[in-house]
Amino acid sequence: MDSYNAPESTPSASSRPEDYFIGATPLQKRLESVRKQSSFIPTPPRRKIPQCSQLQEDVDPQKVALLLHKQWTLYSLTPLYKFSYSNLKEYSRLLNAFIVAEKQKGLAVEVGEDFNIKVIFSTLLGMKGTQRDPEAFLVQGLILSPRLEYSGTILVDCNLCLLGSSDPSTLAFQVAGTAGACHHTRIVSKSQLPSENREGKVLWTGWFCCIFGDSLLETVSEDFTCLPLFLANGAESNTAIIGTWFQKTFDCYFSPLAINAFNLSWMAAMWTACKMDHYVATTEFLWSVPCSPQSLDISFAIHPEDAKALWDSVHKTPGEVTQEEVDLFMDCLYSHFHRHFKIHLSATRLVRVSTSVASAHTDGKIKILCHKYLIGVLAYLTELAIFQIE
Amino acid sequence: MSPQKRFKNVQAQNRTSQGSSSFQTTLSAWKVKQDPSNSKNISKHGQNNPVGDYEHADDQAEEDALQMAVGYFEKGPIKASQNKDKTLEKHLKTVENVAWKNGLASEEIDILLNIALSGKFGNAVNTRILKCIIPATVISEDSVVKAVSWLCVGKCSGSTKVLFYRWLVAMFDFIDRKEQINLLYGFFFASLQDDALCPYVCHLLYLLTKKENVKPFRVRKLLDLQAKMIYFKNSENLWKTALLAVKQRNRGPSPEPLKLMLGPANVRPLKRKWNSLSVIPVLNSSSYTKECGKKEMSLSDCLNRSGSFPLEQLQSFPQLLQNIHCLELPSQMGSVLNNSLLLHYINCVRDEPVLLRFYYWLSQTLQEECIWYKVNNYEHGKEFTNFLDTIIRAECFLQEGFYSCEAFLYKSLPLWDGLCCRSQFLQLVSWIPFSSFSEVKPLLFDHLAQLFFTSTIYFKCSVLQSLKELLQNWLLWLSMDIHMKPVTNSPLETTLGGSMNSVSKLIHYVGWLSTTAMRLESNSTFLLHFILDFYEKVCDIYINYNLPLVVLFPPGIFYSALLSLDTSILNQLCFIMHRYRKNLTAAKKNELVQKTKSEFNFSSKTYQEFNHYLTSMVGCLWTSKPFGKGIYVDPEILEKTGVAEYKNSLNVVHHPSFLSYAVSFLLQESPEERTVNVSSIRGKKWSWYLDYLFSQGLQGLKLFIRSSVHHPFPEQRA
């Protein structure tokens, strides 16, 4: 409201706004940071292009393999109260007991009585952005009962078919046609073979991490462990039980982390900017047009090298991505599409981005493909999670 | 009374009245009244007696039927009777109805327990009886001991025994004494042999065990059992709603809002995706977490947890005070929202982790539950409204806003449509903790202003109402803060000047909103009432809250009120002017007494402004010189209007809002007169007329004239 001008205040006392918060309590400081966040653009206008991290080298490659090529559902998580890394064994014992108790209640899970999972906690050493970041840890749910043949969960593996144009100098694109179907994303539904089933099969995995979480670490005391990003793979009912236990035990709060279109385009730009030795997947965008009776999905696939070439042409500041560059990058794609199909993509909603580095869906699903940029991808997700919990 | 004492009194009054008023006077609640449940409420108030009588008669009939039923059971089944089943069914129904509705007296429980376990009736009947043994208040220990003795006789079936143990566990807290029952410890312990009973007996022993009951042989037995089984079976769920009702009955009419005690856990039928049943977690003490920290926990550690006070035992305020140093905190801090005792604790504790846990929980829950913040899930609107109501009740109870709510407002206000949960949302605004106005303005008030200007007059009034409450909350907070300066860790370490500056900015902001709103709503009287209500708070800051601040209203408001056609508006204006005068005089006096030039001497501008308003007012209403000093209107323009006697056209007789009073005054004087001449009111008649006005309830006018005008020749001074 520009027209409003406070008249000269009556008691013309000294104080300026800066004098207000001298000895503020931590809560007061937190409110301050919320204020700052709310009053400015939610995300900083520039970020670093993901780089290969030194710390990441220490991570057990077997464990990293567990994290890649899997679809994860994202959650943000408030700091854990009185969590201790020395008690992981004890925690898995308690969590197992909790799961047994929950299943006895007959709530939440629809699967058979014999179905039981045993959880194991383990740390993901080295999975951090800076030395200050707390250690990430992994919780795996293993099948106990050998009688279980097939759990009923269909693991949906999204295999993106490569639509690479044979001619690298032009951008290849495809439109998935009308009414609902997206022809160029083949979703292969692979049910696991019973033969794979044996005792110790991992059925549910979840991990907690904090990559470059400085902004959060500064505001909490040592009673809390900040692992703002939680990723889960497996039946949601299991996530619910395990999450509930964490909430009860460490007084934390899980909330689903959705990724809006704005952040998806940032991801598209940052991941396209990553240097790759060889590309494993095509760069693909999916837009959704809300129209009745069925929504229309538009898929736009580009050869990764073409995408990189486009990025290089808009990219100016070395090592960094700026808001203008992201906008420009997306605008180029839009105008290219418009030239051919007379459709303004900017009027639709971006719902998915897939690149050779990783793919992300607006519902808060992510799949990381490239080992090298794992930390970089997680750093941005951590940032989004922190934004949600602040 | 000394002035100092008076201030305190007024504050205390405000404080007590506030809790209720913030719920009752919210304008936006008016809309809610249209829904059927509320209208029923109103009608109930209207015809209180008939309804009450009906209920009374019903109660009596019920009581008789219950007596008959209990008598019937006591006699035992009559073999010969033909419609035996029918009678039995009827009596059972009666007992069940009464039990679930009001609970049973301890004598009735005694009889029914006896019947259920003696095996006089069949198993099905025993089960039904046991299920409905719900105490009205307490269960006598003797009944329980008698019942246990029946168990030894072997008259009842295994399932009845199980049900009895479940009942005993569920009702344990309502048994009046436990010494005798504890003497039966050995008996209960022996019952562990029975596999069916074992889980429930375990739970009972858990409730019953005292230090002296712990013996090595028992510990060995329990360790054996532990290998087999770890968990208590839940005994309570059969009686969950009944238990809550009994708890509430036993607590009696407490000054604390009852709803706070009654967790919404079971009112919420919707199964939530994750968080089981309720938004607000259930209260559990955190011993779980704490013991996770220890490497090994031995059984004796478990039993001798003497150091801390478990939450489950916390029942009263004195208990809280006695154990405040060793209180076991809940494992999920959010659960305090349902517990008024712990809200007290939260309120006074300065422990950062406690507050931070609560802050995180509340912020996240608000974000997740908010029906317009993330996705539009309007079907959960009712739940969200209830949740907000719970929060507001807690804030009213504590007389303090939560920071999480403020942060939530920052995020969600820009997306708010102004309709959803309006009443609750605006109440959240009124509980924003005191802070620097200029910092909050761009985040909150600017968004609110956009809605304010584009919404209906009712919305405008609601906003003004909640801003009035906000001002009041800030003033109360500041006045307390000044008196309790020694608290070093107060949330805001501000200078008094800074605080006053912030308050005055808020007042000026509301002034600006009001002036614009008056223009938009073409000087609506309804709106003006709400605006003047706000200024009724503003004018009394110096005296009521002992804070050095006097801010006058903007001319747009003053003249609108002065020229209003509504008498009550004018009366309110007079009252406000009277209070301004009192406050300014008090301030002046204080300045003179202290002599020293304090930081908070009001500028002469304030006095000038007030005098200007006063001159206009007295000129209009009293001396009939309306357009000389205060409002200046060019005489030529006045000529053009063609009003012959414009000079006295705004005095207490001719002012449009007083004219009807003048006429009825004259008619009262001489009822047979066919024509009235209001100009005849002068001299002695003038003072009679004034007395007449005062007798009509125009107290504001009376106070104003008494304080600002000197009979019979009016002059003005301030």
C-alpha cells in the first residue's frame, strides 16, 4: 500500500527498527528468518552447478548403489530431538518392536499377517556437503518371512525411452498426443520375480540426510539433529509406520515435499549444466494441461547433447546458475516448441523433468541416476526441504 | 484508591474479561450463527425453562427405570415368567442407556458387578453388564474386592474373567482407594499363569506395583514372561469415550475451558494418512526416548523411576507446582495443546528445546492442515477449523500468541481468500505477539489491507474488530512487561520508546484503513461503530495501561462521527472525547509533578489537535458557532446553501441525530400541543432538556458536557 504514510509518530522517541531485537531468544531469531524468507524471493537468484564432491568419495560404493536408480518419495523433516548415532542398534530394536505392535493392531497395513519386516539402521558415512553436516543414515526394511512369495507391491520402474535424434544439430522433440496418453514415456511395470525372494530381501528403504544445511544448523541447539531431507522407497503404509515411530520418538514432523514448477525448471537447468562423460538418458520434460474431461500431457524429449548445447548458449557466469539463465533456458524451449506446434507451454504446468543426472516429479518423487552428482542433487533438495520446515 | 492501584484494577478487569470477550464479540462469528446447531443454542436460551423441565422429568423417569432394572437383576432370573427374555432385554437396555449417558452410582456398580461375576445369568448377559459398568464418578474399592473374590469361586467363564480384567485396568483410576486391592497383589500375580489373562494381568500389575511388591522371585517370573510377550493388550478401547466423559464429570466445572481437557482424538472419525487419528498427538511421557539414550536399562531402573514425575499422574495445578523441576515432558510436544496444565508449563518455561519442539510441531501441522496453503483440500475444512479453534483457545487461555502462528500467517495470508475459516484466521491475527510494526506490516498488514478494501463491509468490520483485539493484547503485554522489567530474557529487549512507536504506528495504520473504508462504504454507521470501538481502546491507553501514549483519531473519522445521523455514534464520540481529555490531563499533571523533561512528554501538537477537535465539537453542539473555529466553511458557501439558521443547526437541539429527542422532549412537556417549536428549548428549558437527554441513556454526552462545558455559559478549555 504505497499511499499509506504514517504520520509523524506522537512520542517522538529515539528508537529505529534496528534497535528492536537486541537480545532475542532463538525463537525470535527463527521468526526473523521466516520474515526474511517471506519478504524476499523464496530462492536465492544464483546457485552453484553441482560438482563432484570430495567427501562423497568416502561413501561406501555399495551403499551409494542402493541409493541410485530408485524412485524416492521426498519428505521434509523437522530436527530430531535427542537422536544419538551411538544408539542405532537400540533404535532398530525398538522400531522392530513398534512395527510388530502396529501390525498387531491391524491398522495401516493391508498385507497378510505373516508379513513382517525387520529394520536395520546404518550410517551413510561421508554423505554430507560440509564437515558440519550431520551424518546421513539409512533404514532398511527386510522381509523376514520366507513364506511370502510376492508382496503385492508393484515396483514401477520408469524407463524413459531414448528419443535421441540422429542429427545432433537439431533439437528433437516429440509430442505425446491427445487425451491423457503420453506415448513417449514407456512405464514398464515390473513385478518382481518370486525367485528373487529370499530372506533378507530389502522391501523398504528410507534415508535421512542433510547436505549443506548450514542455514538450519545455525538455528538449533545441540539437542537436535538436523536431517531435513528424508527419502523413502517402498509401500507407503510402511513409510507411515516407520515415520510415525520417528515422530513419536524424536518429536519430529514429516511432511511430503512437493516440487513446484519453478523449482523443477531450476533442476532442469542445473542438471543440464552438469558435465557428463556419457549420457544415459534423454532430457525430457512433461507438461500437464488441466482440461476436461481428461488432462492432456505434453512430453518434450531432447537429446541431452542438444540440451547441453542450448544451455551453453545461454550460460554466462562460470560455475553458477542464475535466475535469468534458468528463465532464458526455459524460454528457448518454449519458443522452439511454439514455433513448431503453436502451443504456449508457458501457459501449462511443468510436472516432470528427467535428465541423465536425475529425474524429478512435481509430486515429490525423485530418481538419481548419476553417481557423480549425487551430492549436488541432494544439496538442492535439502535446500527445498529446509525452506519447507522453516 | 490510589491511582497506581486503580491502574492495576483496570488491567485486571481487562485481563479477565478478555478471555471470554475475544470469543464472544468476534463479529465474524455472527455468520456462523446461521448454522442450525447455533440457532438451536439461541432458541434454547430463549425458552430456557420448558426445556429444563422436560429434561428434569426425563431424568426422573430414567432414574426410576434404572432402579427397577437393578432390582430385577438383583433378584435373579425368574424361572416361571413367560416373557422372561423381553423383560431382561428391556432392563439391560435401560442400564446400558443410563450407564453410557450419565454413568452409574457406586452402589449400583457394586450390585451389577456382583451379578455379572456370580454367574446368575448367562455369559452373554454378563458380558453386556460388564461392558456398561461405567462409573458416574467413582467405584468403591469394596466392590472390586468382592468381585475379585468371585473370580476364585470359578462361577464365571474365561471370557468374562478377561473382560473383567480389562474393565479393571480401564477403570483403575476411578477406584476410590487401592490399599485393599494392593493386598490382593499375590492373587493377581498368580493369575499370570493363565495365558488368556496374562496380558491384562500384566497391565494391572503395572498399575498396582509398589516398591515393596518387587521380589526376586517375581522379577524372575516376569523376565520369563518378557521373553514370551512384550506388550500390553489395549484394555481401554472398549470404554474410551465413556472414560473421557467420566474424567470430565469428575473434574467438575473448572474455570479452565473444558474442551481443552477433552482431546479431540476420538472426535475425529477421519483416518488420517499418517498420523493415526488425530492432528494433535496423544500425551505420552518421554521416558521412552530418555531410556533409549542409556546403554542398558535394568529392570530395577525401570521400577525405581523415582527421580521424575510421570505425566500420566499429573492431575492438578498444585501437583504441577510441586513437581515442576522433575516433570517428565511429553514425547511429542504438540500434545500439550490438549492439556491445560502443561500449557501453563510451556508458558513459564524458558527451556529452548521445549519451545523449539513445540514451535516446529505447530508450524508444520498448521502448514499441513491448512486447506489452502499447499493444495486445495477443502473437504477437510471442518477439521482445520476445529484445529484452529483449539489453538485459539490455548492462546486465550495463556493470554499469549504462539510464534508458529505468526510464521504461519506470513506464509498463508497472501494466499487466503478472506472467506475460509475467517473468524479463526482473524483471531490468529489478533494474537500476533508484540513486535515491530514496520517489520510486520509488509508481511501481514499489507496483504490484509488488500482483502480489506476489496471485501464486504462485514469483513471490514471483522478486521477492525480483530485489530482492536490485537491492540489490546499488545497493550496488555507491554504494560505487564514494563512492570516486570527484571525478566532478563523477555522475548523482545526493546526500549519503551521503540515499543510505543510500534503501537502508535499500528494505531495510525488502523486510522488510515478506517478513513479509506469510510469513504468506500459511504460513511456507513455500522462501520463507524466498529471504528469508534477501536478508538475507545486507543483513547484510554495512558490511564488504563499506564503507557505513555496518546494518539488522536484522524479528521476523517472525527467529522464523520460528529456529523453522523445516529445518536449512539455521537454519544460514543462524546465519550471518547471525554476519555481523551482525562488521559491528556493526567499526562499533563504527571509532567508537572515530575518536572524533569522525560522522554515521553507529548508534543504540543497532540494537545493542539485535541483542542481543535474540542473547539469544533463544543462549537457545534453547545455554543452554536459551528463553522467559526473548528470546521471552517467559507460564509459565502453557507449563504448559498439557503439554510437560514445554519449557526444553531448542529447544536444538541437541532443536530439531526438529536432532533427526534428534542421533539419527544417537547411532546412530553406539553402532550396536547399540536405543533412543536424546537427553537423554544433555551434557558431553563435547555437544562431540563439536557437532563432529559441524560435520562435517555446518553452517558457519553453527559460525561462530555460535564467535563468539557461549564454551565451555563459554555467555554472550552483543555
